[in-house]
Amino acid sequence: MKLLFCTFLVLSLGTSVHAGNYMRKQTDDEGLLDYEIDSAPLSPPGDDEPLIAKQFSKDPHAGEDKVALVLSGVFKLTHVIMSNNQDEIIGYFCDFEFDQANKDPSEAPRYIDFYGESRHCQEHQVALPLHEIAEACRKKDGASYIAPDAFILHQPKSGSSILSNMLAASRTDIRMISEPTAIGEIVKCEKCDSDLKVQTLKDAIYLLGRDQEEGQLFVKLNARNTIGLPVLTEAFPDSKYLYLYRDPETVLQKLMNKKHEKRVCEGYRHIPGEAVSKFLAKHNKSLDSLESEEKACAAVMAAHMSLVLEELENDVTSGRLVSYEELLDDESIEDLFDYLEVYTPNWTKVNKQRNKRANTGHGEEWIGESLPVATEKVQSATAEFSMFLGA
């Protein structure tokens, strides 16, 4: 009993410190100990600033109009919180430099690598109603619509970071927004209304691309956000898309060799998501059939490829499958750039990215890789879904 009381006291004190308050012991009418929260700051005598405030940097934009900072482009979108009610969809904004022209893509391969370095983004983000602020920006800009030139979707370990880095380096007027969490949060909301997701995607893409005056805009999504392809093509029917894939045994074995990725695959066994559940039901498979991490991730890869193949049959949109091997061949890369209408690229910079590790953020030289040997469980899982995993 004494141990429980002490634990409670420590937790309570921890909470009070975090809030910048302290606790005063008192006795109530029944003689039982109670604790009252005092609002006095935890600061030395004569110091008016609470200790909790000292843990953060000074906000360089304190007192400024936050909406005006978004309208002017000083604050940029980083994240979105989805809801089935448009008025409750929130965008997060902060001040950071997004200057890809002066940054080696291999040192900042993802969008978060830019705002993740900003102290302001870490400590002073502001939250605003997404649609409302997007409409305000459209009104200020005198524009209504921004569409990416192409979306890049992919299987894991299929070379998507190599491609996005090559595109980012190819021309100074190209903007590559790689794996923005804002777009990921929108497309993965499987329970959200489709029309609402379409409008929210248009709002988010507008906010992400509005300060680009010329050139091309490309957006690469996280591999698991492939489920969003149908709503992406509905929102942006004139945008092209690529789907990068690789030998399924190689991909799956690479996933199994990483503890984090293996845990993600384990999670799919229990919560596969609506798209994967529909895929399993369509092919007379139950969730119980995903009896291993290997089978769970093989099913997810198969569901994604099946979805992409179905979308490729849609004559209204323009998509293309790209194998990993194409990224290792000069002629294939030139053909791919032509498809994306990336003309007169700086091939010296493009080839420089091909010789660097693409997704570590350190810009190290790439010295090749040793392909993993697929285990029997990996071979069995890919064989079970083989008709959907190949192109």
C-alpha cells in the first residue's frame, strides 16, 4: 500500500512539474491526505519565467499574426489531422527552409528532413483549419488548383528514394516532396468520405506547392500509402503516376531482416486495413490464413499490386510500372525522364545520386548490395501470392 501511494505521488508530482505548477499537501474534513495544485511557477525567487518555459526556445514569431505568416509563405504545411468533418480537419504549419536547389538530395531525401531540423517546427507549430486556410491562400494567390506532374508510389526496397533523389537533382526548377506525412494521413483514412478526401488532398497539395513559381512538382508517397492511388487519381486525373516494384522474394526478405519492418508485418496480421481485407475476401482468403509475418506482408504487397494493376486499366489516368532494374540502366532512366517530361536534365548530378546511398540522409557512397537469400517461409509466402506480385 505504501509503495502504491509513493508511486502515485511521484506520478502526480511529475505531472505538476510538467504543467509548471507545484502541489501542496493538505488535510480534508475527514482527516485524509489530499493534494492541491498551486499555480505558482517552479522558479527561483525573483525569476518570473516558469521552468517549463525555459525548456523551449524563444518563438521568433511571437505576437505575429499566424494566418498572415501562412499566407505570406513563411509558415509551410507539415502535417494534417484527418476527420470525417471538414471543419475538424487540421493542418500544422511552421517556419523552415525548403530549398532543394542548394541541398544534396541524398542528405535530405524526405520532406521531414527539412522541417525536422527547424527548432520552430519542433516547438512552435501552429494548428489551423486546413480547408479554411487553403481557401484563404487561393484567394490571396489568385489561383485555385495545383496538380503534381506525377506521383511516385512503390513497393518497399524498390529504389524509390534513388529515383526521387535523381529527379530532385536533375533540374533546379523541380520540386520533389518525398513522403509528406500530410498526404499520407489523408489517403490512409479508409473510413473517411471519398469526396472529403479528394478535397482535402487538393487543399494539402495546394499548400505544399503554392510557393513554386515555375518548373515541375513531384510527390513520392510512403510504400504503405499505395492504398490511396484511387483517390489520388480522382483528385488529380491529369497527373501521371509511377509504381516501382522489385523481385518479391528480395523485397520480402529485406523486410524480414529488419526488426522494425518485421513488427510492421506482424501488425498486418491483426489489422490489415480495409484494402487488404477486401483483397483477401475477393480471393477467398481469411485473415487467419496470414499465419506469419511473411504471409502478412506478402498479402499487403499483393493487394497493392492488384490495386495498381486495376488502376492501370483506367483509360482516364496515366500510369506506368517501373522495375528496380530500370533504375540501374542509363537508357531506361532516360526513357523514364522523357515519360515524366523532365527535359534537359543535368545528367552529371543525376548520375551522382545513382552512386550514393539514397535514404540514409548522410550522402554516403553506394558500393552495391548483397542480395539476401530468401528463407523457405519467404519463398512460400511469395509463391502463395505470386500471381499478384509480378508485373
